[in-house]
Amino acid sequence: AHPLVAPLLGDGGMPFTNTTGTAPFTTPAFTNLSYWHQGQRFGFGADLTYTQWDVFKELRVDYANPAQPATVETFNWDNTLFASVGGEYSATDTLTLRAGLAIDSTPTSNATRDPRVPDQDRQWISVGLGYKVSDKMDINIGYAHIFVDKAYVSATSPTNDVITGNFTDKGNLFSVSAAYRF
């Protein structure tokens, strides 16, 4: 074999052929502390969640073909904190108004952020209402707007292309649900 090709052949297999592979991934542990107090007309709640993203060091794909080298991507994410407060007010026996605020930190940093996950810290504001149609049925409607901080990215690809820039993002979530009790 040609001297430049021989190292790719490994144990005699052809590199970059159709093959199976595995990519083990440990999901992060999280700890959650929540509180809710319900009065006659007012309800108030808070939530604090810590997620242990620092276990996500890399994503490694190992291929069954011994001649194909593993694909390894480094992440080195940081642990995160999510905190929220919210409340509800029963305006009538059938109508409940809701609102809340949240902050949500990102596991990425300037050193580990890339264009595929240009994530950054987020702030949430949400509003909603619940309507009691009958003793057995409720309808809930909600809206949340997510403000995402500007994410700076400076990444070098395996082919030494450099991608540098700022990403801006936002999110709008709409929800509708109905519950019927038998």
C-alpha cells in the first residue's frame, strides 16, 4: 500500500466505509427545590434547579470499523442554575390569571460555545390564564417570551476555518391545554 494510505488501513479494513458506531453519553444529574403556597385567591411559587452539566466533557463516536478513527468533539460545559418565581390570582370562581419570571443560565461559555449551540443566558417572562368550563373541565392558555443574551462565538473547524461572530436569539412559546376529570 502507498505509505500515506497504510496508516488509515489499520487492521486491513478500509477507512470511512459504512459502519456502525456508539456514542455513550451520561446525562447530567440535577437537583430541584420547589415551593408553592396556595391561599384562598392568591398562589405563589418558586423553583430553583441546579444541573450538573460539567459531566459533559466530550462527545465521542467510536466506530466498529477498526480502521476508522473515533470522532471526538470537546464540550467542557459548565453547571447551570435555573430560578423562577410566579403566581396566580383567582379573579373569579372560573377565571385564574397567572404570571412568572425566570432566569436560566447556559452551560456554554465563550471558550466552549460553537455555531451549532450558540446558547447564552436567558430571561423568561410568562403570562397565562385558566378558565374553569365546568366542575370537570379546565382550559389553560399560556405565553412565554424568552430573552436570550448575545452569544459570542469564535470557533475553528477541523479544516482550520474560523467562524467568529455574535448570535442573537429570542423565543416565543404558546401553549393551550384542556383537562377533563372523569
